[in-house]
Amino acid sequence: VAVLERTLTAVIAHARLPQAERDNRSCDVRQVVADRVGFWTPLAEDQGRRVTLTDDTDTDTVEAACTPDELSAALDALIENVIAHTPEDSPIQVVVGAAPHGCHVDITDHGPGIPLGATRRGRSDRGSSGLGLDIARSCAESTGGSMDVLSNDDGSHTVRLNLLAAGS
């Protein structure tokens, strides 16, 4: 309930920001990702899931043009989706990677994947609201980036948040 409340509060706060304040947002992606992975890891481990966090960047700082609360809400939604919609022993891999004008955050799982069209607002075939994917997509787009859903050769699926850095 607390995570949902924080998520909705972040979405509403972002919608109410004047454009000038939206342009000056920034957060340390590594720190936020490490915090959220740390939050979800005990539950994942209780379900027999292996959780890995990898930093594939080679820079001192990895920043995105969003607030820590916005990125936290996006990550919470994506990690919770993995926990809710994949078998309990499915591993979760989170990777922070470098990109030309920012970074990307990948959440990879070995579940059934995200159905076609599920990334559109309010779409879900699994008894949920579909709001989580919309929150994650909105966070990425608010930085000037995007969200991609990828199917990998090994049968896993990745949701990638492409996040632009402030001023990009």
C-alpha cells in the first residue's frame, strides 16, 4: 500500500509541475536502482528467485532527468510485475547501462512476457490495472526517453527504460 501511495503521489506531483521545474529534475540512477532492488530482494529471495544487479556503465555518475521518486515508482512497478506474473523461482536481473545521452535500466525475467498492447494505458490480461507499465513508460518519456519491451534469444524478456540525462 505504501509503494502504491508513493507511486500515485509521484505521478500526480509530476503532472502538476510547471514545465520549467520538469526540465530541472535529476537523480542518481545507480543509487535509486540499488535502493529499489534492495527493497524487493527479500521478497524475491523468499520466493526462491535469484536477484542480480549489474552496473555496465563506465562513468562516475549516471543521472537521469527525473526525480528519485519518479524513477522509484517506475522500478517498483516493473519489479512488482515480475514478482506477480512469473513463476516463483524465476530469476530477476537488473542492469544499469550507458547510453549516448543518458542511460538505460533493464529488468529481465524468464516469465511469459508482456502481451502485445499491454504497454498502452489501462491494458492488462492478467487481472491488474495495467497502470504499472504506464507509470514506467511515463517516467522514461518524461526524460525524453522511452520504454521498450524486448524478447531475448534465451526466452527471457526485458523491459528497458531509456532515460535521458538532464540537459540532453
